[in-house]
Amino acid sequence: MSEFQQQALELARQQQAPDWLAPLRTSGADQWAQAAWPTRRTEQWKYTPLIPLQKTWFNRWGEPDLAQAGSIDWIDPEASRLVFVNGRFAADLSSNDLPAEVVRFAEAGPEQRALIEQHLGQVVDSERHLFAALSNAWTDDGVLLHVPAGQQLSGPLYVVHVSTPEAEPTPAGQRLLIVLDSGAQASVVEHFASTADSQSGFVNSLTEVVVGDNARFRHCRVHLEQEDLIHVGGVHVNLGRASHMNGFTLAQGSRLKRIDYQINHRGEGAELVLNGIYLPRNRQLVDYHTNVEHCVPHCTTSETFRGIIGDSSRAVFNGRIHIHPDAQKTLAELSNKNLLTSDRAEVDTKPELEIYADDVRCAHGATVSQLDPTALYYLQSRGISRLEAEVMLSFGFINELLREAPEPALQAWLRRHLNVLLGRPEQLTRHLDTGIEDSLS
Amino acid sequence: MLSIKNLSATVGDTTILRDLSLSVKPGEVHAIMGPNGAGKSTLGNILTGREGYDVTGGSVEFDGKNLLELDTEERAREGIFLAFQYPVEIPGVSNMEFLKAAVDAKRAHHGQEELSSVEFMKLARETCKQVRMDQAFLKRGVNEGFSGGEKKRNEILQMMLLEPRLCILDETDSGLDIDALQSVSDGVNAMRTADRGFIVVTHYQRLLDYIEPDFVHVLAKGRIVKSGTKELAKELEAKGYGWLDSEVA
């Protein structure tokens, strides 16, 4: 067992979790202890070494300054939200009157507890996902959203995870379980943020979703933490018959940032739209691994990821769509486009289609390009500065995906912060913030 | 307003302009004609400071400033506008955002406040009407999927919004049908004022029936080999460019 694996188990022992979570925690700890630590020869981690994690010593859980976390820029200050700071629930920063469909594990009633025990750790395959095993071992609290059959969650729910500096590096677990019964509807935004100061913490996040038959699920997950923070996370979804998921994700880079999406088409006629944007810069890394399993016929996947990779940063994209023998009449498209804005930037991209059915329509592709010098000249010849022209072209590259993000408030927020996300210090994107797009429609 | 003296320029290792001199005063329209490969488009690229086009000799003054010292965007803000022969498509950036960024940049340069979205929308819509462009094109990506005529209308729209001092039209007539040619020319003619100069680069005399020049220059092998009035254009149309070879030699 590696040193980090031992540390992580020691941290699990320090926790005081409710007894009813013990089975999950124990099996997680066992899996974690038995797992082989990834090396460069481990395919899943080939381009993403875990060295930053191994080099940081995590001794104890955090005791965060909750008030400090209140300084972050909320995406939608009016929306219902639960806020966690370094893994600890922050009641003062969260909404007073949360929808009845939402509860923390710590406060779950008997029925909710039964639901958690039924699904938590069941959507994710913790044999295949090492850090899911760790998440299980570390589960002491979390959020359950359960929307009963035919009902609709009123307004989007924000689950915000804020990282703040502590005296020494601290880990944090974040666990979210969403259960939509048949015909239910919900929109959830997961916002990972941090205060501006440097912090060498580690966030291990895991989201599991059960989308029932005919249910509609809208999901955004944005990872906008400060660049010293390590984040390994996963979103694991089972889609029921004729269900629909519209997913959007965005990540800035950090010392180590790895996000996995695992979506399983389990019921016929399910539809998935999954769009992602990654924007590493400086010396950061972002790694998105996605895997969509088409197990049954007549399902649809439309997956598009685009990255803008600047400075000396690196991005990894591995998108796999697996079409099982029974999954006839599948429609699946996977596209990954990358824009390198510096000579030192690097991307490793690998779109994969595995098809074992014969009556399907599938496409996949990846491109890597640079900013078009002719387009830059055209913009400059109209008086637009070089820097602003670069931001505009970069924006153009990802705008299509931003427009399809399921929450309008998030779209507007991202537009406003785009210059910061692209690493531009000045207010270069003022024209993007004027509501011109809105006033046109 | 614009004074080009003995300008020589290269693209890579190839010399394109040799010892070219041209002076444009406010209110004047200069047509530059010439065979393919004469350096007509290079002139526009040099005047707007395009990367890869290197000045190897001579000088260019614009309103008393050394133009060659300025960046592309500074030249634009000072009032130089090039209507592209092949306008560039920029997917994902709406035409409206692009136009506002350009107008704002110019206004900031001249110490004026940015226009509000509402003010700008109004201005853009009115200008659209003038060039007979459907307002739907404001919402679309810059030139994205525009026809040849729509692209050229969009160039004139930009020109009208930016109100430049010197307009350079690079083969604006290429690929235009009569309707588009008419509305593009109407736009240009509406902008002819006593304080604005034009350089109209064209291969064919046809455009000059719509935009009447004060002077016509023939560019061949990188230098102006003949200058005259609009009658010269008619002569060229009748005789072609071949007869000038003897005069160049």
C-alpha cells in the first residue's frame, strides 16, 4: 500500500460518522487498501501522474473559517443552496428554507436513509474507480436530493463546495446523491470554488445520480478552484427508460484536476447531452475522462468537449462510448476540439468508440488547432486590441457550448468571468457582458 | 491626409511593391487598377500593418503621423479602414458583439464613452437598413455562412459604424451580383464627404461606374505606371493591361 493510501485510511479512522454509513465506509476502505496504486503504466492515469497528491502530507481534517468562505462570488445568489467549506456544512452560508426534497445525510429521516442505503455507492463502480472507493471510505455527510414520481423541483439547487486555506493541507470529501423517480424533473448546479488565497488542499468529490424512467435531469458542474488545490472527482449516472439528461461541465486547471463522467444508458430511449469545457493555463493540468455505456437499444448520446489550453498547461481528454451488442439503433456522437494558445501548451486526446452492435449510427473525432492569425488580423484591423481579439476568438470557440448550458444564471455568470477564466487580467470582455445576446433574442 | 513616398515592401523573399508613391487628400477618391499580381492587395495589407508584410523602404504618413510605427489596431482607431476582399468568418462571436467591440475601441481611443447596448443596437439597426442588410445577420456569427454579397455588405456596415478617415476597398466588387454591387456602392457614396478619402482597389472598370473616382492609377509590377482621371479606366477596359507593358519597361 502506498504512503498516501495509508494516510487516507488514517484520516478515515479520525472521522466520526453515523453508524448506518459504516458498511459503505468499511467496504470502501477495504477496496482502497487493496487497490494497486496507479503508475504511469496504468492506462486510466497514463497522462495524469498522482505525484502532487503523494507529495502533500495530509494529517487531519479541516477546521475551516466559515465566514471567510462567504466572500466567494455566488453564481446565483437568489437560488436555493447548500454550502460546504472544506467538507464541513456551513449552515450560515446555506439557504434557510431548502426545498423539502433536499436533506443532508446527517439529518436524513428513516425513509431518506433507506434511499441512501439503497443507492449510495451503487451507481458508481468503485472497483473501477479508485477514488470512488476512497470517497466511500470517507463518507460522513453528504446531500440527498430525492424528487418523487411526477414531481418537479422548483428552481435549480446549488451545491457549493468552497475551499479555504488552513494551517496545513487538508482533505475534503463531497458526496451528492440524486434520485429522480419516474417522470420527475430537477436542475442541479455543483459549484466548486475557493477563496483567492493559495491552498494545497485535496477535494475528493463524488456525485451519483439515478434518473428514473421518463425523468428529466439538468446538471451543471463547474470546477473553478484556485490552482494549488488538488481535485479528483466523478459523476456517475444511470439513465432510465426515455429519460433525458442535459449535462454541462467546466473546469479550470490546477496542480492536479481529474474529473470522470460515467453515464450508463440503462433504459431504452434515454437521451444524453453532455458538453464540457476545460481551460487550463499557467502550469496547470485538467484531465476529463468520460465513459458512456449504451447497454440497451434506441438511446442517444451527444457529447462535445472543447478545451482552450494556454501557457505551459496540459489537458487530457479521454472520451469513450461503448455500445453493447444489444444496443441497436443507438445514435452517438463524440467530438473533442482543442485550441492551443501557446507553443508550450499540450493536449493528449483520445476519443474512443467501441461498437458491438451492427445497426447504429456513431461518429467521433478530435482536433487540435491554434488561434487563426487571419481572424486575429481581421479583428485588429477593426481597432480591437490583440489581447481582446484573442479573448474573442477563444470565447467564440466555446460559446456554442456555453449557450447550451442548462442554467441561464450560470451562462451569464461565466460570460462575466470569462476574462478571468482565460487568464486575462484586464476587463477585455466588456462587450460580452452587456446583455447584447439577450437583447437580440 | 495620406502620403506614401517611395514605398517598397516584401512578403517573405518576394518584393511586391517597388518605390510606390501616392498621395490622397481629404475628399478624394483614388482608384487603383492593375493586372493580377500587381501588388494591389498588398498595398491594403501594408497600410493596415498586416503581419508578414515587411516595409523595406520609403515612408507612409497619415495625418502627419508615421503610420508604419503604429500597430494594426492603432491604425484602425486613427481612422484607417480596409474592406477585405475575403472577409473572415469567426464562428461563435456574434456580429453584434464584434461590431460593438470595434466601435467601443475606437471611441475609447478618442476619449469618448462607450455606447450603451441600447444606443448601439439602435445605431446598428439603422445602419443595417442603409446597406440593405437583414438585421438577422447581426445575431449570427461574424460572416459565418454569409453569401459573398452579405459579407461585402457587412464590410460596408462596419465602415459606416467606424466612420474612418481613409477607406481602402480591396476588390470589393469581386463576387458581387448587381443588387449587392448597387447597395455596396450606395453605402460608399453616402460616405463620400469632404473630410474622408478613399482608395478603391479593383481589377475591373465596372465598379467605377458606381463609385466615380477622381483619380485612376495603374499598378503594375509593384509601382504606379500611369495616373489619370476616370477616362483612364475606360481606356483600360477597352485595351486591357497589356499595352502598358511598353511604358513600364
